[in-house]
Amino acid sequence: MNFSLFHVHSIGFAVAIIAFLVPSLTRSVAAQTPPEAQADTVQVPEFLNPNPNPLLFPTQPEEVKIQRTQPITLAEALELAKRHNQSLQVAILELERSRSALRESQAVLLPNVGVNTSLTNSGNGFTNDASQSSTSFNGQAQINYDLFTSGNRQASIRAAEEQVRINELNLENQSLAIDLNVTTQYYDLQEADEQVRINQSAVANSQASLRDAQARERAGVGTRFDVLQSQVNLANAQQSLTNSFSQQRIVRRRFAALLNLAQSADISAAEAVQVAGLWQPTLEESIIQAFQNRPELQQILAQRNISEQQRRQAISQLRPQVSLNGNYNILDQFDDGLSLNDGYSVGIRGSLTLFDGGAAKARAAQSKVNIAIAQSQFASQRELIRFDVEQFYAQLQSNLDNIQTSGVALNQAKEALSLARLRFEAGVGTQTDVIFAENDLTRAEGNRVSAILNYNRALANLQRTVTFRNVR
């Protein structure tokens, strides 16, 4: 149905009616931007930054040759990853796009204003000598505003706001995932460096034992068997060292690729292996914090809200729609001796869709199904989060116990090696005892490093699961 338009004699009166009916037109509409966290930027060496040209294609061996190995801290690694990570850049762009979409949806709170003009010259034709041409000017200004949309306008804006929220949470999720990935791979880097150090120490111990065995053989108090045992033990230690050097290179290059470093740069861990921190909350407190903080749960709730707003938009198509229209026209025929003509009109138009074949109800039903799907996903994600917290909490506790046990074992292994050497030198022990004690010490040192780094990995995963940013 349509309401008839009514004419008024003053444009000022028309504007007054519009201002009275739509007071919000005088207020600006701006998208809400969440406050950004202010953090000090960690300074990193400039030569680690990659070439700004993403299409760089090295063609000479010198361009990819490692020129320098730079020790970096975990904080510097996190800064490099966030600066160069492509997935994070995409998430930032998606957030900017959704904010622009929100501003677009909020534009319906303001009226549409347009102007049309035309200048026309007309005559009787080119073959008629008596033809005379005339020129006319026509101008029109319109203003339109939807006064009542049965909730469609509000639902559209609300859906756009929820989409911004989803993209904000996605950006946070990407940042947390990068933090976890970089942190755990940094611990891999530390472990690779420590394995090289441990195996170098094992080689040094084996070389010392071999020298002792050879000296005792020359003095006539040792046997060839002791020398052979020491040689075999040294060969095994050298092989382990070679493998650890290879693994160190692999871990370093994998970490460099993760950080997207310059082609000629390599990195190593600048920080010593140590316990990253203690987790104070109980298991139950950790689970509750995870439920409250995890971006994934908030994203699912936001998606559910979007589906609810889409359902309202669909239903609004079957309800009344009311809009306000205003026009101002100018018409002037040149050289006719008459002044220009103008006119004004303001009207209210209403419409109601009586039957659309069930399309609107079908769209609403689809949105209701999407709401049910989101609710099921929320329950599933909630259980997964709880399992993650329980899993990493258990790993944290077990690795904490392993740190204490491995510390005791390391001290005992050092003492055992010292006693084995003293017994061997005194002639009451054997070379085999020394070799076993050296191997036990190497294993104890490796277990100590593994216990600390496994604890740190479990702590990083638990912090990520609970969404606790202060990792170190």
C-alpha cells in the first residue's frame, strides 16, 4: 500500500519536518574501534629484516649464503614474527574491511540526498528554414530517509558490529597462535643448542678417558681392551655430536623460515635454558579463566548473534516499511520572457509485503538452523578447551616433578663419574665403569634440559589455552 504525497509551499517547512522526525540526522555516526594495546616495540637488528620485495628471486649463490648468525631473545623472535607474519597481516586487513562494512551499514541512519540537473536544446529540425531552437534547464533535489524498517536497519548494523567483533577476536587468536608457535620453536632452538653443548662435553670426556687408557697401556698397567672400549665410546660420542650439529642447523633454518628472516641471516638462541615461570592458578581456576578468555568461544557467540540478526532481517521483510521523501524542482525555459518555475514536495510512503512465496520465512528458518549449529559448536569447543587445560596442566605438573628429579640425578651422575675416575686411577675400578658413568652423565644432562624445556612448552601451551599473554 502507498500513502499519497502531499505538497507544501516552503522548503524551510519541509526541512523543519525532517529535522523534527529524524533528530539523529544532526549527529555523526562513527564505528566503534576497540582500544589497541599499547606496548613497547622490541628493537631487533635491522639486517634480520627480509627484503621488502615479496617477489625477490635470488639467482646467485652469494645471495643466499649465510653471512652472519645472530643470537636473539624470545622477545625479539616474537617481534620479528609479528612484524613479518603474513597470516597476521591478512587478519589485520580483514578487520579493517569489516570496520568499513560497519560504517557502510551505519550509513542508513542518515538520509540519502541527491541532485539531478539537465540542460536541453530542442528545435523543429535541420531541413526546415523556419525552425527555431529553445533551451531549457531542469533541476531537482531529493532527500529520502527510512523512518521505520520493522527492525531491519538495527539488525543490519548489529550484524556488522558482531562481524567486527569476530575479526577482532580472529586477530587476537592469530596473535596468540603466533606467540605459541614462536615460543615452542624457540625452545626447540634452545634444545638443539644444548644438545650440541652436551655432546661436545661428552666428546671431551671420551677423549680424556681415551688419553688415560692409552697412558695406562703404555705404562703397562692398562690393557688393550680398555683402549678399544674408550675408542668405541669416543666414536659414538662423535657420531652423536655430528647428528646434533645437523639437527641444530635444521632447527635454526626452520625457525628462520618461521620468522621470515633475510636470506643471508641465521639465528641462534641468546637466552640460557631456564624455567620460564610458575603457574599459580589451580586446575579449576584455569578452566574457568579459559572459558572466559578464549577467543574461539567469543567468536562462536558472535556468529550466533549474527545469525539472530539475519533472522530478524528476514522477518522484517514481511512487516511495514515507512520512508520519508522530499523534493525540490526548478524548471526554466530560456528566452521565453517568463521567470523560472519551482516546486516543493514532502511525503511519507508506506509499504507492506503481503505475500512473497515464503522466501522471507525460509531465510528466517535458515538463520534459526545456523543459531542451533553455533550453539552445538559452542558446547563442543567448550569441552575441547577444558580438555586442553587439563592436558597441559597435567603435563606441567609432571614436568615440574621431572625438573626436580633430573636435578638430583644430574648431581649424582657428576659425583658418580668423579668416583669412577678415582677408583680407576686407584686400580680398584675399571675403564668400563668410567665409560658407563660418562654416558650416565650425558644422559642426565640431556634429561635435565628436556625436563626444563618440556615444562616451558607445557607452560606456553597452558598460557595459550587460558589466553594469558604475559608469557615471560
